[in-house]
Amino acid sequence: MTTHPIASYNKSTRLFTLYQFLPRDQFNAMSLTELMSVYGANPDRYANERKNLENDLSSLNQIFNDIFYSQALVREPAWGQDISGQTARFYIEQSFSIDVINEQTVFFWQMLANYTANYLPTSFKQSISDKLSQLHRQDRHSFNQSKLGRWQDHLITLPSIVQAPKLDSEVLASIHQALLQNKQLQITYRKKWDEHTDVRIIYPKGLVFIDNMIYLTGFNLADDHIDDEVLLESHRNFAANRITTAKVIDKSIPDWVERNAFTLENLRKLGKLELNNGLEIGLVLKVQKYACQHLYERPLSDDQTITVIDDTWNEVRATVTNTQRLQDWLVSMSQLAVVIEPAELKAVIYERLQSGMALYEDY
């Protein structure tokens, strides 16, 4: 960014510099007065320079519309609306870029749209679709004729059995703001199977994607402590679709939340990012031989071993995390696999299968 006032340059340079300076999200949208802090520095020409700023913003908006077919430069109230008595604010949509568009860029967004179509909430999918539409409008013909472009007719993804839950865009926006600005967050949360809601203040840490669910992971309010294990007791995960309201609080999260011990990767290794009944276990399965084939292709762990027992059965050993998802998968294997070890997990799977059989016997 230039150290000189933007108004001191010719128009083309002013527009490019203004594009670089404008904020990239709604929360940091700037008024004309705020923009003038970098645009103009001559108090004797303030009125004229402010008018030039308005014209430059209008010109930049027109360029985005005419060349990029995009309304990326947002004015609140919207362009064309009367703003008498109101303070107009400006920002550029975060997904917008004037980067060079080539077939690799378009192919990336095309594949992102295809492979996330059935796993992301509608609000997320729409942003990807909008970006793809923008890219296609710019150079649809040349992309469709390119080697990468021709792949779109030969790829398809099938939907998940259950759809992604609906998410509140305002809630997500507040979560994003709190995470990026390291602020505390007040949420109204409804637990599964509970009609009542609970209002709490948390220290947000990050977002966790599991299948087509999104979880906000973070910590309940807690004082600093020398022992990380004590602080981990305040760790919680919240399903984003069960957060009914979210409000950013103008207070920074405490320094201890940023410790290396509490990075998302370390929380994952500790089994804190999803439902689990302990950490790593030595899983031993007896799996029907023909059903075992996919475990050669998609192993349960890096240390997985498969030993042939006889013509019908194989033994599978792997070190895995004892999560709810693991248990769900073992139940889905039903007549194809038997848990041998550990005994506690075997008892859980047996009980779930027995419960399922009892339901069918009642009908």
C-alpha cells in the first residue's frame, strides 16, 4: 500500500490503490469519512477530494460490473438507493479477486463445487456456485474447450444419505468474526433432544467438519492454569446448526487458549474434536474375507495388518481412536465383522446390535 494520499495519483492508480485498501468483509466496512484518512490529506481540498472519492468508488463498481460481471464492491445502503441522512459504508466481497483467470483456476472451482455439493450447507454451496458462475461468465467458451474443461461432462458425485443441516448465516458470520478477531462469543445453544436453550460465553477455537456436519470447538470460560489437563476440562464442541444466536463480545480470548497444546491438530490427537470413549485402542476384528477387500484399499490406520485365518475369515488389527463414528461403522458391518478386542468395545457393539434386532422382532 502506498504511503502517499490516494488522491495525489492519477485516476487509474487511484482506482487500483483503492481496490487494495478497501476492506474484504462486511464487519469492517468503511464509511467515506474513514476512507478519507488514506485517500485525502489536504484540509483545503477536503470537500473536492471527498467528492472524487465518491466518484472513484462509483467508477470501481462500474468496472467490476462491466468487466467481471460482479457486484463485488458493496455499498450499504445498496447502490442506487437514496442514502439521504444515512452513512454509506463500503467493502469488497471476500471471495472476489482480479487474479488472472485460467483453466486451472476454473477447474479448481468446478471440482470444489462437484465434490462438496452434497456435504456443505446451502449457504456455503451458494458462495461456491456464485464464484463458479462469475468465472464461467468471463470465459465460458475457452474453458469448455480446454482439456480440463471437458472433464466436467465425465464426473459426478452422489448425495449423502442424509442432507446437511440448515445453518443460520448470521450465526455463521458472528462465529467467523469471533474466530478471525480472537474475540469471545456469546451463543444461545440447544442441546440435542433438549427443547430448552442455554446462553453461554465461550472462547471459540475453530470449526470442525465431520461428514456434512459443522461443529464450533472452543472452551467455556476458565481462569488460566499451569496444568493443561485442567484447562482441557473446559473444552466443548457445539453443533453449528444448534446455535440459535451468536454475538461477538468485544473482549479478547485469553492468551492460554493460543497455547500449542490447544491447537486444532493437538485437540484432534487428544480425541477432543468428536464424540469418543477414550483415546487410541488396539482394535482386533474378525472380518469375512470378501468384505475385507476394501480394508486393503482403505485401511483403518497406518499400522493396520490383515492376516488370513481360513477361506472365510481374516483377522484385522489396527490402532484407532474409539470414536462414535468408529462404533457406527462397526455396527454397519453387522454380519460381516466381529469385534474381538477390546472387550469393552465388543460389549458396546453387541448391545447396539441386540437393540436393533429387538426392534425388528417387535414388527
